[in-house]
Amino acid sequence: MNQNHFVVSGNIVDVVNSRIFQGIITIENGKIISVVEEQTNSENYILPGLVDAHVHIESSMLIPSEFAKLAVVHGTVATVSDPHEIANVLGVDGVKWMINNGKKVPFKFYFGAPSCVPATGFETSGAILGTKETQELLEMKDIHYLAEMMNFPGVIYGDAEVAEKLRLAKLFNKPIDGHAPGLMGDDLGKYANAGITTDHECSTIAEAVEKIKLGIKVQIREGSAAKNFEDLFELINDYPEDIMFCSDDKHPDDLEKGHINLLIKRAIAKGVDPLKIIRCCTYNPIKHYKMNVGLLQKNDDADFIIVDNLKDFNVLKTFISGNIVAENKISKIESVKETEINIFNCSPISIADIQVKADPDYENIKVIKVEDGQLLTQSLIVKPKIENGFIVPDLENDVLKMVVLNRYEFSKPAVAFVNNFGFQKGAIASTIAHDSHNIIAVGTSDEEIVKAINIVIEKKGGISLVNGSEEISLKLGVAGLMSSEDAYQVSKKYFEISNKSKTLGTKLNAPYMTLSFMALLVIPELKLSDKGLFDGNAFKLTKIYC
């Protein structure tokens, strides 16, 4: 519904001037034409619409138009979206597909140019974005920044291609996002001096403060897998101009429950100044990324939300450019029909393809140890369980088999072992495997792992679960990453399969999300790519035996 002329009244949260006052806002043709300070009968609060300062839409398993359908219910009106995931599969064409789909709904998507595709040279992706492709994207008016520069060693040591991408971003006057987990000291200084302006990978106050003092804005992340809010929320009071909120990666069932609004509620409950909190997810990202998103000022776009109070923070209505896009937890954004795009070149595998022969020259193997809620892993040295000359999953000691299979060209699967997944039965597989999105699987038996992998091969993308004779799956027909179906239906299907995965014995909060990051080589310490086991500290492939 587009209301050409209307007014809203209540407690106006003015993040520009850091004050809250009673008043009336008049909207005409999608713009705010006046803000008048005046006593009203309304006790509701009017705030600028919320912004997710760093998110990969693809991780919601929803196409942008369907992501918007869920997000507006929670007061989100805009996202700073890195289409890095689809770029790894389909390159520039994938990025353009995301932009075009996002334009079909009343929501403000601000897409960036992925800077690291592929993230490393130790994996196979579906596309490569070199300097030529990066320039093509940065020249577009629909590309607003250079997305997270994960290759921080390349920045620090002056890699020529990395330096050229940074130069191009500066040439087109577009901000540069960072990605540097744990980076501090002299190397951080070099990273900041290269023009990096943000980082969403901080896990400690000390790390975050050091980055802030070097001019890097810190994005407090709370996604489905990586959660840093509890460790970092205290920064909001001390550095309100340097903090933003982001989800980074959020699965559909979690997005249906809430978004940036939940972080606001949690921060308020901890006694943080509400004006500072709201500034972090409105004013700060809008100004930093030069977003055309309103801040409740005269002549701004009418992008705002109405909430009941600043404690319960129930979002009653969401407006974008004067259009009411959500009301009383019901989205008014309608689905659009889309043509699916994908790339998938691999054949079903057999048990023989993933067997690991024991090497008599070695007593131990390297095992990936996962940490719930973190992207970082540890490297364990473990004596393997051997049966009939092959290393097999050791359920008693929680050592499961993990497989990554190249989905872009025919090749042999890479196999390793993982601890702390906790499965006592079954297997799961997915074509969401950051960052190159090959097929990744983990399980308790070769037979179930192979079945789970072959299900997603048959569907040409998706997630699956196998437990004995039970087989369930969710097809992801867009790049093997997203479904073009209705957001609520996708959320329901994912919720069912995710809950089922938790009955296999794991204590992980989000098994599929955690699994997807086990191929993310740029995050230490030990990961698995389609080319083999990878040592993130030494930044090179390594052998499983030791």
C-alpha cells in the first residue's frame, strides 16, 4: 500500500541529534516533508528503519526478494549485502542476478563487489573475479563498496592483485570492508593503512578496540553460527560512532524469528543507552556506506519503523519509502517468480571413493576440532580407529569423517576427520560450503555419507540428511545456495531438517551452518577443501597423517 500523504505520531527517536521527543511526522509521496515537536496521545516509538551492516543473503537460503519478505517483519529496511557466495559459483553474472532480483521488491539492498573469489588458490570455485571483473562491478552504480578483503596476508605483504583491487575501490570512492580475525599489532596497522574501513571478525574487546583506534569500524556479528554479541556489546557505550550490527550469515528459520531487532532488545536489557544502540544499526551504516536510507529528517526517504516501547521492542509497522511493508508481524512483500541459475558438474560417488587407507608409517592423524558458535577451529593429533586397513569414524571418541567433493569439475573427493560434531548416527551433506561452495558432508558411516552426497548431486544443489533408511532433503536450485520458493516454506523445511540433524547426537546449535564453514580456508586453524586438508596457520595444504 502506497500512502501518498499521511502522518505518524509518537516518541521520535532522532539518532542524528541524539534525542527522543514527542512529535508528528508528515509523509508525502514517500518522503518526510516535516517533523514537528508536539505532544501526542501515542506512546509508540518511531525509529529509523534498521540496517544489517554485513550479510550474505545467500546464507539465508533465500533469494533477495524472499529474504526481504522475512526481514521487514523485524524492522529491517536495508542490508549491506556481500554477494560473495553466488560470485564463487557464477561470477559477475551471479552478482547481477542478485541485484536484479532485489530490485523487484520494496527493500533497499546495497550490494558490494566481492574481493576474494576464490578466497584462496587452494580450492576450486565456479568462477574467478580478477581485477578486470572487479573493475566492471565497481563501475556499476548498483555496487556500493568493495566487499570483505579476506586475503589480509595479501594486503599486508603487498600482493599485486590485492593492491590493484584496493586501488580501484579508492578510485571509485567506495568503502572497503575488512575481514581479519585476530589480526593485531604491526600487521593490523598495515591492514588499516591500506584503506580497510570495517571488520566483522572481532572476538575480543582488546582486538576490537585496537581496530577502532586505527580507524576501522567494528561490526558486532550475531549470526546462526558465529556469535560475538556477548563478547563485544560493551563497546557500544564507549564507541557509539564506531560500532554497527550485522548477522553475516543467518539461516531462514533464525531470520523468521528475528534479525537486528533482537540485538537491540538484548543490548537494552543489558543497560546500554538505547540511543547509542539504535545509532549503531541506523545512522552508522547509513553514513558509512552512503546509503539512501532515511533517518527521520526532513526530506529523507520515509524509511522507518514503529515499535511499542524501547524494552519489549515489538515492531508494529515497517515503512520503506512511504510504503507499509510489514504490520503486526505480517509481511506485505509478495513473492516474485524467478528463473533459477546454477552450475553443477559432478557424478554420484561410491563408498570406495571416500575410504581412507591407513598408512603404517604413521600412528596419528590430524583432526579438525570445531567450536560451537565460532568459525575458528583447532587442530588435534589423534590416534585413528582402523578397521580392515582403513581409517573409520570413531564414535566413542567423537571423530567423524568429513568429505568435500568438487561440484564444478569431475574429481576425487577430499577426506578428513572432525571432532566435536557429536553425531552418533547418520550423515548430513550440503552444497553450501564457504567459500567455493563445493559439496561438503560429515557422518558416522561411509554408506550414509555417500547417500547424503548423492542426494544433493541428484538435486543439483541443496542440503540432505540420511539416518539409516531415512532420507530427507531441501533443494536449493539457485546456484546450489538458495531456494526460489516462498520464504516461510523454505524456513519451515529447513527448520525440520535442521531439527532432525540435532537428533543425530550433536550439541551444536546449527549443525548445517557449522558444517558450511569447515571448508572456509581463510579462517584458521584446520579446514578441508576439495583439494585436501588445509593448515590455515601455515596457509598451505597439509597431509592427514602425522
